[in-house]
Amino acid sequence: MRRPLTTFAAVAVTTLSALVGTGQAAHGRAVTGTYSTGGTQAWRPLPTVRVGDDSGGPVDATVVADPAATRQKYAGVGFSLDETSVSNLWKLTPAEREKAVRLLVDPERGAGLDRFRLTIGSPDLIEHLPFWSLDDLPAGVTEDFALKHFSVRRDIDLHIIDTIKLIQRYNPGPRSSRRPGARPPG
């Protein structure tokens, strides 16, 4: 059974409340952060941005979800399938991993998540350095227009491909998106 939109709206309201805050504490809050371009580059501060108007009045962070009024449709909900999220799944026993994926993606007995972002090469946050692409070049090679060095070996070794297949077993996607006569993966 798919979760109704109101479930997602409740999560959104909770998240928004946590991010925005309420009352006096939220006024003039400084939002800061850091960034790095990787490699030997040190972490550098981002410019400070101030949130709020410092007026001393309450912050209006009210979100109202009216299930009877359709204003914006969504196509699906999901998460990123990157090295770190997949690595955590593969730290589980096979039975626990199956159960976790089923609870996340099964449209009948789980949350029904059905959209997943896949990175091409390494994402920004990875568990094991170095960063990689799908066409890493050996020392002395500066270009590879023929893609002689192209490989998804790291995606296979990190169980990203296995995780995609596991997700497809429990949520093969809408029938309308499959080719006529095609059987669901699994």
C-alpha cells in the first residue's frame, strides 16, 4: 500500500520546522558552511548568510496540506544509491538487507519508494578514497575518446549494481513503463 501524500506532507512540515525554527531563536540566524574542491585542497568557509529579519516577531513556518486540493503532482519519492548508502546496506546480513530494501521500496508492503539517483563515478561524500570516474586513466594517458578505459567495475565491486537488482526485485516499476511482454526483473 502506498503511503498517502499526507504522510509525506507531515515529514515535510517536521523538516521545515526543524530547519526554520520558531520563536526568538530563529531571528537573524547565521547560516554557515564549508567546502573543499578535494585532493590536497583544505576546507574553506562559505560566506555567512543571515536568515530572518531580526524584527523580533514570530517566524511564520506554517505549512497547511489540504488533501482535497490538488495543486502539484509528484512522480515518486526515493533516495541516492551512492557508495555510502549502499555500503551501509551491505554491512547488514543478507536477510536484514532484503528486509530493509523491501520495507523501503515494496509498493504493497513497504514505503513504495521508486525514484533513485545514481552517480556517474564517485559522489561528493564517499567511504573509500580516492574519488573515481567511470573512465579513470592510467599514468601517462591524458585522453580516452575511444573509452578504452571505461569501466563500471567499481560499481560492481561496491555492490551498487547488486543493490539496483535487489530494488528491482521488490519494485520493478509501473507496468506502463515496461516493454510489452517484458517480465519484471528478478
